[in-house]
Amino acid sequence: MNIKPVHLRKLAAIIDVKGRALFSKNFIIMPVFSLGFTFLMQIIYEKASGGMAAMNAYALAMGMLMNVSMMGFYCTAASLAEEKEKNTLRTLMTSSVNGLEFFLGSLIPIVLMTEAVNVLCVFIVHMTMSPMQWAAYLAVTTAASVIASVIGMLLGIFSKNQVTASTLTTPVVLVFMMVPMFTGFSETLQKISMFFFTGIAFDAIANISNGLPAVDVKGIAVLAAEFIFSLILFLFLYRRNGFER
Amino acid sequence: MSETYISIDHLSKKYDKDFVLKDVNAVLHKGEILGFLGPSGAGKTTTIKILTGQLLPTSGTAEVLGIDCRKIDERIYEQIGIVTDSSGVYERMTVFDNLKYFARILNVPLKNIDPLLKRIGLYEHRKKPASKLSKGQTQRLILARALLHKPKVLFLDEPTSGLDPSTALEIHRILKELRDDGMAIFLTTHNMEEAAKLCGHVALLNEGVIVEYGTPEEICLKYNRIKKYRVQLTDGTKHVLLQSPETAGRISSWMNEDQIETLHTCEPTLETVFLEVTGRELQ
């Protein structure tokens, strides 16, 4: 495959504009909602458990799941769909921006914002972590954010406007978010969750809070496999359709 | 002969079984405006899409600035500007910020933005969000964005469609200036007056086929088969006369008696030529 060069000048311009767009009313609701949801979970679990540390980790895991799903899937798909809807994507593509520059320029601000919210969630749940635990937490949640964003980009390819993006994203968000959230209620869901990157990230937070390695070899394999699979699928569809069908 | 910027050679495009462009030939030189004139669905936008690398032709060749249209990559966009009905603006951003974004992408100094806004007539709106612009102002912003990097070739797809006459005239003035500065402009329109006023050469396109090609004058004269004169005399009477020795005598005598108020030849317009050749209305 012919890999296009990435011009840092163009990439910086796209990141700047995309980053600012994340603070618009269409998108800012997602991180705000994730922070609010984490805060709510923290209060509920604190009251229910009488302040057990494990419950803080559970509240954090719920908040992280919400954040990664809403930001990664929804914001990426909706952002691409908005560019199509307003005809700015075609304008960009006919102004010397190549697909890789647009892809990276769209993903980087979303992953950065998702990670910023993931960090804030740790403080909201009052969880204390050692530098090693922080490193593990950031690594796992960044991997999850990147995978969710690539899948969001995939959904964006099929969305011609923001309404379609919303419709397509909702079932994906529900599956990737709800399955790990409800593992406590069903053994089947727990087994399925082990094959979802969101499930691996969800379990990783519990492991981190218990002082265990965040992810085992199987977990790393699942994260790597889902990243590679979503990227290959994205590249295949991009080569067939570009960003627009 | 000035430099050739676009050459189109037996270009065809087929969707499924239907040809939307068939055996199209045309040339555009530096400092010229070439008009593709035809009704909706004639293949004008398809031609622009092929020339700008957004569509591949089925057969034939086309070169833009010496680059085969099949081999066009994003580098060509640093030398061409495109204004189509699918060109968009970032509505939440101001006029200036819209241009600043593309200036950064195209490596254009930011100091070039204000003079361009003045030339396009948008300087006083530079701090206005693009969502608050009128249709004519938005079209000017799209034009400014396409001109930001001083392209060698400008592609315009129906640039004045739906605009009020004064904005359309303003855009015509800008296009003439750009042509005089040496820019080559590929213009599609269904407005024959616009084509006749602006274009050095026009191609009349019908159902994907060029039915006439040449300067507007050449085309009109070619179809000027029944030569007529329209005369208005000083007493207010109007006459339409067929060319003949008798008519020459009458006009000559009116002239000698200083009776002629106005005298016009009656060549067909591009619109009537199009109607004659295709049996279809342009609009």
C-alpha cells in the first residue's frame, strides 16, 4: 500500500480546528456527561459500600467506559459525518490534505480529550495510584480510546450526516459499553466481555486498584487484535470508498 | 501561443451502461476562460470532477498542468483552485479563520488573507461567523478560499447560480481580473450571457457530447444563416429587414437622410444556437 507523507504543518492545522470543534455544543456534552456520570457513580457506590477502595475503582471503570464509548465512537463518527454534511471534507481533500493527514488530525484531538477526561475521572473518584499504576492506566485507556476512535471513523465512513452517525453509533456504543458494565450479572456476558477491548480496559482498572498487572497476555492480544482488525477494516473501506461512499 | 494548462482528448465517462461524457475534446491556455455550457445533467460537473482527480474517466485522456488526470494526487491541489456546489465552509468559524485554516494547510502567509478579502469584497465581514453570511457572501468566501494560494488554474462550477445580479456582476469582474493576471479559468454554467461575456472559448455540451466548440462569436456567426437587421428610425418606427441589395439601398437612403436612431445586426445568441442544435432549452 502506498503510504502518503504526513505534513506536520497540515496535521497541526487540522488538529487545531478539530480540537476547537470538540468544545462546540455538539461535542462538549460528551466529556461533560462522562464526568458527570463518573461523579454520580462515585456517590452511589460510596454510599452503597461505605467507602471501599474497590468501589472507587468500579466507579472509575464505569466512567472510563462511558467516556471511551461516547468520545471514541460517537464524537469521531459525528465529526466525520459533520464534515461530509457541510461539504467541508471534500473541500479539505481538494486542498491538498491527504487521507492519512485527515485521519490522524481527526483522531489525535479526540484521543487527547478522552485521555484528559479519563485522568479527571481518577480525581473525581478519589483513587490514589502509584506512578506505575498511572502508567498502566494511561496505557490501557489510551489503547481503548484509539481502538474506539478507529471504529468511530469506520462508522463515520458510512454516515452521510450527523443523524445517520448517531443512528449507526448507538447500537455499537450499547454493545461495547453495556456488555462490560453488566458482567457482574451474567457469566456469559463476562466471557463475551473478555473479547472486547472495552472489557479488557474495564477489568484492567480493577486489576490496577488491586495491585495486579493491569492486563495479562491474553488481554494484550485482544487489544492488539482489535486494533489491527479495525485498522485493516478501515483501510479496506477507505480504499474502496474514501471517506465518502 | 500561450502555455497549455488543460488539454482534454477524447474523454469519456460511463456510469453503468450510460455515457455521461462522450468523446470530449477541449484545450485551455494560460490567461483564458473556457466555458462548458449546458443544461443540468449535460456532464459539466463530471468533467470538472475528472479534471480535478475526483473521478476517473472511462476512456480518453486529460492533462491538467501536464499531469494525467488518472495520476492526480493531492499535490495538484497546491496549483489549482476549485469552486463547486459541493464546496463547503466551516460555519462556526469566522470568515478570517476559515481562510486562516486553509492558508496553514496550503502554506500561504497569513498576511495575504486581508488583501484577498479586500479584493473579494469581504473585508468588512472578516470577523463574522460563516453561518451569518448571505449566499452571495458565502460564495465569495468559497472563491476567496480557492484563490488563497494563487492557483494557476481555477475550476468554477456554476459560480453565480442562484446569486443576485449585482453579486454575479461582482464575481464576473473578479474573474476578468484573474484572467488578465494570467490565471486559466475552467467555467461551467447554464447561463449563456455569462458564458458569452466571460469566455474566450465555449463548448456547448448536450447529454455528454460537445455539440459546438469555439469562440462565442464564431459559434453565433456560424448559425447566422438568415442575416437580418433591426432598424429603429427617428420617427419611432421599427423595421426588421433581411439582408439583400434592396435592404442595403433602404438603409443607405435612411442614413443619407439622417433618419436612423439605432441599427443592429441580428445574430443568434448562444442560447438560440443551443436550442437549434439540440432542441433543448438551456435553463
